[in-house]
Amino acid sequence: MTPEQRKAVFDELDSKGRGLLLSKGADYAGTEDVLANFKRNAERLGLTKYQVWAVYFGKHIDAIFNSIKAGPFYPQVNSEDLEGRVLDARNYLGLYECMRREDMEEVFGLKDKGGAPPPQEGGAA
């Protein structure tokens, strides 16, 4: 695959993924807080929102691995095609980053651009 072909694939995935994110996100979380479903289920189950996220993300990864195991050229597909699982997994990674950044701002008062939290006092720098 050439770099140009790779770019075309990623452009297509970005476009399709954004469409899915917007449509499914409203179904799951509503329109006020895009992370509301993680927070609601965490509260209901006595978990953290990150643990809830991990379950949701893990089911997409499980489906991808099961498809690969069955044969990457003829994947096992019963409910959603493999591309849809890939798109969902990419979106869940983005939602994880949204949760992390929201917490960075709430906990540390930082507008995070992808960095780490400040070091703990007395801890390693």
C-alpha cells in the first residue's frame, strides 16, 4: 500500500467514524454531556467511568479479535461488519481521551493538550 492509499483509507475512516460518533453519541449519552452514559453506568454499578469505558471498548476489541481468528479475509460477522467495529474502537479511544482531559481540567485545573498531570509533591519529577 502506498502512502497515498493509506491516506485515503484514513480519510475515509475519519469521515465515517465522525458520522458514527455523532449519531451513536446522541443515542447513548444525549446532547448535554457526551460522557453521560459512562458516568451514569459507573454510578449505577459502583464503578469508575473508566471501568465502564473499558467494558464498552473491550467488546469491540473482542469482536475484532474473534473476526481475525476466524480469518481476516473472511471474518466472522453476525451483528456488525468488521469496519464498523474498527470505527467504534477508534471512537472509544477518542472518548477515553475526552474523559482524561475532562478530569485533568476538573482535578488539576489544566486545559490539557495531551500531556501528563503535574508531578506529585515528594514524588519523582
